[in-house]
Amino acid sequence: MTQSDVSTDFSSRIPNIKPFILAGGKSRRFGSNKAFASIDGVRQIDRLLQIINVLFQAQSTIVCSLENKPQFAEFETLTDFDGSRGPLSGIAAALVALANQNLASNARTNSKAESFALIVTCDSFSLSARTMERLASARSQGRDIVAYKSPESIQPFPSLWSSRIADKVARAAVTEQRSVIQFIAQHPSTILLTAEHRDYLQSFNTVEELTNLQRVETAAIDRVL
């Protein structure tokens, strides 16, 4: 993941996208906060921000639990509604905040501009500029969610969510429907892109999974060299 694959004019072509990184989980299986895992000497959160902040005009916001907020003091943060309810709660928090920003902005400019939240998880290992560019370029007026699918299932992250469905997502997040995949599958206004390569959507939950992903990445680089 480098800045070299970022289109230099991308941010000007695709405005009104606000990036949010979900970091509300407890990382029990990993043993420590996955956002601060060291990968080749670089913190995971910095790896993500390196490419996201170059690709999009808006500053990224970290969605985290109240108890984890001090760990992210150096970043712009937003408190998750209820981290125990899973990532849909973090998405809801992001969309409600974005919708409120839109109301204020549209009132000042007397417009009805629509904004989207780019939702990325803090454990996204192989996030690429190409993956996010495809999402942003596929967004369409009248469609609320843009996500990826693999032959096996919907891949919920990274994905784009319209601020206009903030209330619907918030209602779902406080009920028993906690599955992001289920919400995307049932929502009638969704674009599902075919993932070009499953590795682009890989994430890690344990130290062993991270080690394996690093090993695969190193082997791929060695084959190229």
C-alpha cells in the first residue's frame, strides 16, 4: 500500500466523501488494540491514514468506544453509539454525525448536497487506492450503499454509505439486527461491485492472521522481484 497508486486528481473529481475508520472493537483475540499493531515498523492506523487522507479531501475520523478514546487523542474522533453491538453501531454513529454536518452546511449554502461516508475498519490489511477509487467512482444518485462482493459473500468493508440513510441505520443498530452484511443484503438501494482480488479485502483478528498476511505479501513481492 503506497501513495504511488493514487490518482493525483481523484479528490477533486470525487468530492463529498468523508472517511471514517471503525476502531470500536475490544480486540480481545488480538490481545491489544489492532489499530496500533506494528507492521514493518509502522502503526496500522498510520498505514491506513497515509493513503486515505491523500485520496480524499476530508480528514479521516476514528470511530471508537468511549473507553478507547484516550488512545486516539492525536486524531479526530467520534464516539461509537455502542461498540458491543458490532460495527453497524459505528457506521450509524458516522452517518448521524455526517448527516448533522450536511444539515448545517446545506443551510448555509441553501443547497441539498449529498455526502457519503467511506467506512474502513482499523484491521484492513491490504487496503488499496484502487479499491477505494472503484467504490467512489461507482456511487450514483439514488443509491445509498456501494460495497464489494466475492464469490462467497458480500464484503462489507471498505464501503460507501449515504448520509440520507443515517436514521435507518441508527434504528437497525439499536435493534437485534447487528449484521452489516445482512443490512447491505436487505437494503433495496445498493450497488455491489465484484472484487477483483480477494486479498484487497483482507483483514486480521489475531496475531497469527496478521503474520500470515505479512508472509503472503512478502512472498508476492519476492515473486515480482
